[in-house]
Amino acid sequence: GLTYGTARYLAQYSGEKRQSELRKTIVFTGFLLMACSITGAIIIFSLNKHLVNWFQWHISPHLIQAAALGIVSFSLYQYSVYVLRGLQLLKMLAVYSGIYSAAVLLIAFICIKWPLVELLLISTFAAQLLLLPWIWNYIFRKTNLFESKLNLSLPVDWNGLLRFSFVIYLALLVDQIVWQRSEVFF
């Protein structure tokens, strides 16, 4: 839910021309998102064999390790997409999503006959990470983040941002549960 909260507050600050709040929000939510992603990835990476046993999955523990590595990569991608949405940089959003989707398709076509699906996942994450420096350079230039010092103070509405994000998280969680149950039902 943090990505949705970031997009909502960035759009508000952008509309109100509150440049310092834009910077604070990007740094605050980016740090929080990366801390959660890395923590989750480490937990899943280290518990991969136990997860297979607990949930009785019929997949390789190595696949879970590859997916754990992808959590950080995908959360960076998703965060970048929602920052672009919040800043209303829609043309760049379309280009970024298009390039990433094309890279995933290309990798999928190249690796379709490979016996190790883990390599396909890792290749996809690597392709996505190659685009990030270019995107964030564009975001920093477009929002004038290069021109001023980035301080690590909290945004003014950090409490509201976290509450909004938590409500979105709960809604997404309920949606996921309903989706899974309806899929089982049908």
C-alpha cells in the first residue's frame, strides 16, 4: 500500500508546488519500502525450504530463493512506477513500462526452452534493474531534486501517508483473499 500512498501524496504536493515535501516524501517512502523489501526478501530467502514444507508446494526451493531476490527488484520497479504516476510524468511512465515489458517478453522468448526457470526470473529482474538509473536520473532532473540538498526529515503528512497506505494494504489483502477464494470456488 505504500506505493499507492506515495503516488497520492506526490500528486498532492506536486499540485500545490511544495517541492521540499516532494523530496521528503520520495526519500521517506523509498527508504521505508526498501527496508521492508530487503527484510522480507531475507526472511523468504532463508526460510525457502520451510516454506515449501509448510505450504506443501510442489516447487523447487531454489525457485523461492530466486523469487525472494525478485522482491527487492520488483518493489523498486513498482515504486518507480508509482513515483512517476504521482509526479504525473505519464509519458515517461509509458516508456518505462513499455521498455520493461518488451525486455520481459524478449527474455521469455529467448529462455522459453531453458530447463531452469530460475534463470528466467533472475534475467527478468536484471533487465528491470538496468532501467532504474535512467528513470531515477530523469525523475531527479524533472523534479529539480539535484538542485537542493536532500535532508532526511519526515514529510509533514507522514502519519497520514502511512495510515492511507495501511488502509490500501488492507483493501488489497482482502481483495487477494476474495480472489483466491472465488478462484477455488469456480
